[in-house]
Amino acid sequence: MKKVGFIGLGLMGAPMAANVARAGYPLTVYNRTPSKAEALVALGVRAVESPRLVAEASDVVITMLSDARAVKEGAFGEEGLVRGAHPGLVVINMSTISPEETRQIADQFATYQISMLDAPVMGSIGPATSGTLEILVGGDETVFQENKELLATMGKNTYYLGPQGTGAQLKLSMNLIVAAELMCLSEAMVMAAKAGLDLSQVGQIISASNIASNLIARKINNIINADFQPAFSLKNMQKDTSLILQSANSLGVALPAVSVIHALFTAAKERGYGEQDSSAIYCVLAELAGLSC
């Protein structure tokens, strides 16, 4: 089997890497905080001290990092994976970054004879753990076909979309919908709470109705229970709405609603909610209405 490397063992990366290991792939991992690799080591995974060492041991390296800066550091830094790369290495970047930066990074990899797929995912900790993520892939189709079985260890549906950056582009469009749903749900619940309605009952009615998406059905319980343990952090949603606006600007597309949503997520991050779940945007709206969260 292909030797696989994995860089980035956060809330999403750790369970994704575990699924790769359980599928039988020889796996080498790196994370800036070494303790996050301990559970994987118990599965027989090898943990190393740098992305360079991951590349040296791998045919394919998967990156699941917080932003483009982290991806570039892991790839091209002093101990970056290109320092240990060999011609023919494949990098699958599953981090959410902009289409423009995706293409720039892929072009830089190409100078080292490294192929890249951009393959961001839809889904949070639950699907990452169960291996049922939706994976959106851009890049060379031959490279995609050669790595389709590996991707299938992490996702139930894998979609090939076209050239480099198309996976990143669709991820931003889909996260636009996620951000808007969270904002609308939070506004609706704040209005109901301010009117004196029982939020538990309101949540049950919304969840049973035809307007409830899977996202709403899950996030409504966060609000009712005031439990904002992160499945997808608010700071990451704030980052993604920023990327959405940047991409829209480069395409000449007006997104007035997302501009307001981004401003509110930015305010929530500045108020200290960044490490909590993205549904904690409810708390900022509640505070504006004179309610406690």
C-alpha cells in the first residue's frame, strides 16, 4: 500500500488520520503539539518531529491545517515537507484556503516535481470520526484517480470538480450557506427568546419542521443547552467568511449578506468566542438584545 503522511492533527485532522491508519495504510504523522499524536501512536502510527521527515517517509502527504500560512510553513518552511520530498510525491491539501492561494501553492510544489490535489471537506468532527466527510477535489484528474481509494477512507462521497482550485472554490460557496444558516437560526432563536418563548419547545418545533436542515437540527441544541464545545470553531468560520469575500471580490461578485455576516463573526471573535463552536454567534446576538447566553 502507499505510504501516507499526515500533517495537522487538530479537531478534524486527528480523526481523519485515524481512519487512514485503520484502513491499513502505513502512516507517518506530524503535529506542532506532539501530544496530539499519542492516540495515533497507540494505533501503530509513527510520529516524527518535522514535515520534512513526513515527506521522506511517504508517497502521499495529506495536510489538514488552519490556514494558508500554516500550509505554506508546513510545505516550504525550514523543516518543510519539500526539504524531504522526492520527485513524484503527491500532496493532498485538505485545509480550507482560497482558490488563489491553492493555485499558488500547487505551482510552487510543481517546481519540486510534486503534484497537489486541493481537497477540502464538508463536515465537522462527527463525520471526520466516522469517515463520512464530503470531499471536494480539484487538480489533475489522473492524480485524483490514483488516490481515490485513499480519500475514500475519510469520506463517503468524493467529488472531482476540475482544475486546481475548484475544490477550494466550491468549499467557499458551501460554507457561505453554512454561515448564513447559522446566522438566520441564531437571529430566529434570539427573537423567540426575547419574546418570552420557551427555547426548548421552539427548538423541537423547528427541528420537526420542513425548514430544518441537518445543520439546523444539530446546532439548535447548542443554543438551547448553551453548550458551545467546538465541532467547527467560530474563529474558523470567521476566517472562511473572510475568504469568501476575498474570492467574491476577485470574481466581481457582490455578496452583501455575507459582508454583514462576516462583520458579526468578526465581532464575536473579538468578544472572545473564537475558540467556541461557530453556533456561539447566537451569544453575540443575544447580548445585543439584552439577553444572557
